[in-house]
Amino acid sequence: MRAEQRDATRDQIVQAALTSISESGYDGVSTRTIAARAGVTQGLLTYHFKSKDALWRAAADHLFTRLNAAMDAGIAGLPDPSPAAVRRETILQMVVFASQHPEMLRFIMDAGVSDSSCDWLVEAHLRRVYQRFCESHAETDRADLPHLFYILTGASVLIFSNASKCVQLSGMDPLTPEAVRRHADLVADLMEDRALLGT
């Protein structure tokens, strides 16, 4: 039971860090603020994470482990694991995950402020996501892959990380299940366009 409680507390702190850092940036948030948001003492936070950088890395690990697990589960559930089906499912899972974790874009963008944090994030997580994308688009012109990857990243996340602005602008709440599915299908359709795939 104690181990379960310890893990639950750690997860609580990580989630609070992820949300706080995405809102205020790494430099704009203190571990005391994160501890208060998590509902724990500063001492308990320090027991689990010796530094703010260790906490930031744990938050990134948490985010990308869940993203990869969602993509793996989606692909494993395909009745027809053809390259086209895997490609579409990968995109759909990325969009759905982004809707559930709208803090992802802000969190990733904040990492670019520091060279060392950016280098770590690329090597620890982003490279794997990019390689998965490239493998699922093996027939695409390699010169187009970086462009398509960032088009997909922006299209997957931006509407959800700016949900309140979307509601003000269009009257549509992009976080409803219907809107998420529609957006996922539209992004997948765009990425499957024959001209984009170079076929």
C-alpha cells in the first residue's frame, strides 16, 4: 500500500509540474508552486525529485510514455495492419492524445528555450516520435518528411492548446468528443492526400 501511495503521490506531482510548466514556462514556475498545486509539501516534492530539472524530465517522460502507449495500443487494435492503416491510426492517436493533453505543445515549445533541455528532449523522446512518423511514411519523399512532421504536429495540437480562442472565434468547442474525432479525421485525410504522399 505504501508503494502504491508513493507512486500516486509522484504521479500527482508530475501532473502538477506538467500543467504548471506548460502554463508559465520552466523559468516562470517554482517547485513551491508545483508542490502547492499537487497538494503536497515542499519537502515531499524534494523527496521525490531532487531538482526542478529532474521534475521537468519526469514530466516529459510521463507525457511521451503515454503518447507512445496510445499509438501502440491503437496500432495493436487494427484489424488490418497495412501500412496505410498504421499510418492513419498513428495520426489519429496523435490528434486524440493532443486533445487530452493540450499542454503538450506549450511544454515542448518551452524546452526550446534551453539548448540542454532541448537536446535532452530530442534524444529522449522526440527522435522516437519522428522516426515512427518517418517509418509510417516510408513512400514519401524524404525531403518532405520534416515539413510534414511539423505540419502534423501543429495541426494535431494547436486547436486544443488554444481551445478557448477557438470557442471565441468560431463558437465551436474543439474539446467535445465529436469535434476531436472530426479534427482527427480531417488531419488524417489531409496527411493522406496523394500529393502530400508523393504518389
